[in-house]
Amino acid sequence: MILILGGSGYVGSAFRRVLERKDVPYRSIARESVDYTNPDLLAALIKDSGAQFLINCAGFTGRPNVDACEKHKAETLFGNSVLPGRITKGCEQAGIPWGHVSSGCIFSGDGPDGEGFSETDTPNFDFRNGPSSFYSGTKSLGEEILEGRPDVFIWRLRIPFDENPGPRNYLSKLMFYDRLLEARNSISHLEEFAEACWQCWEKRVPFGTYHVTNRGSILTSEIIEMIRNSKLSEKEFSFFESEEEFMKVAAIAPRSNCVLSTEKLSSVGIKMSEVHDAVAKAIHGWPREKNQ
């Protein structure tokens, strides 16, 4: 049996769908039903669950975007930095391994060699190597708490999207705004992300940190062109002339735009689809009656 923390959220729901498709029994725990702030209650839940593996999708991302984390710092710090430490203690007491959904937003740029950051590269978009958003800083701290653990997967998610319209979906976000920031990024098809993470446990690959994104990288303008060519939206999008202009007009917190290498994930036999193909598939499957 698998225990999912944060199972009712955007990412947690994707894990539930994967496990249901594979007929794997699980128990999904939402924040509303269990007080994660109580370490004894959390430890007892983990121990009494009888789970063989735990998936942590709980955390604080901010809505509608990471700017909200700048206004809710206590909740952000607890959800992304403190909670992973408490889960570690609970899983250690119960003697079960687990996987933690982290973020690739602790990096900025395309890596030291221009081929994307690897899992061994030091984060350059966090509290220690800023500037960063408060969200990115707390996600990096959460990983530091787990550093060196022999029984934990750290799965770095990056800008999730799929074919289901919604406020957390990157494609929905792009179509909502009239003016966008041109940037190159690694991004993650949500269902593929959850499937790849599950395969880490299913295949019993070595524990550690993995970049779980679609292969390659993509520009904002490339996605917009695909959206317009598919007639998904006929909006006349425009772009900010620079990131500095974007920050002055549209954002509070600095934004992470980065490319991540997926060579480590591929080396253990887990491959996600190429990013342009994944975006095209999501756009093709998008329900046209819900167009922006």
C-alpha cells in the first residue's frame, strides 16, 4: 500500500490516477483531514498506515503564482522546508522509504556548459545563492534537510502542464495573459511526471535526486505558436521586451527560468517524451469547448 500526502492537490491527483491505472492500492491524505503541523500526529499516521512507500506531494506553491508566497512566508516555509523534515522523522520511525516532490525552480539559466543543470550542480536560485523567490528558497532548504538520506527520492518537477484546463496548468496560464515573458525552460507533462516518479520506486532505481522533466527545452514563443497553429486560441499575444520590464509590470518575486538535464533519469531506464512532442500532444487533447 502506498501513502500519498497532499493527494487531493494538482500533483497528488496525478499520482492517484497513475496508481489507479496500475491497480496499486493507496491511501490519499489531504491537509484538511490531517494536521501536518502536529509532528506526533503525522508520525503516528505514517507508522499506522502500513504503507510500504510514501509519496509527498504536500507543500505551498502560492496561488495564482509564486508571488503569493512572498505574502505568506510562514506557510511557505513550513510547507516546503519544515514539513519534509517531519516526514523524514516519521518515515524513519516507521522504517519506510519515500519520495519527495521538489522543484527545478532552484536553478536559473541553462547550466554551466549550456546543456542544462545536472543533479550534482549547486542551486543558484535560492537563499544561499540568490536572488531568488521566497518559494524557490524554501524548496532548496527542503532539499538540504533531505541531503544524504539513503532512502529518499527527490523528484524535481518543473512548470507542470497537461491537456486538462485549470489554474495550475502552464498552458492555461499562458493563454490567460495577453503579454508574456519570452524564456527558455524545461517543463514537465504532469501525467508523465507522476508515471516517471512511480517508475523510480517500481524499478527500484537508486535513491537520490532526479530531474523529472520532458527531454529538451522550449521557448515561450514556441508554445504560443503551437497554440495558435492549432486554433486553440486566436488571441494576439505580445511579449515583454525584457525580464526587467516584466518584473516592473507583472511580477513581485524574481522568476526562475532554467534548463535541466535529464540524463540521470534516462540512465536508469526512465525516459519522458521530448518536450515539443509532449506539448503538441497536450494541445491536441485539449477540450475545445473550454478554449481561452
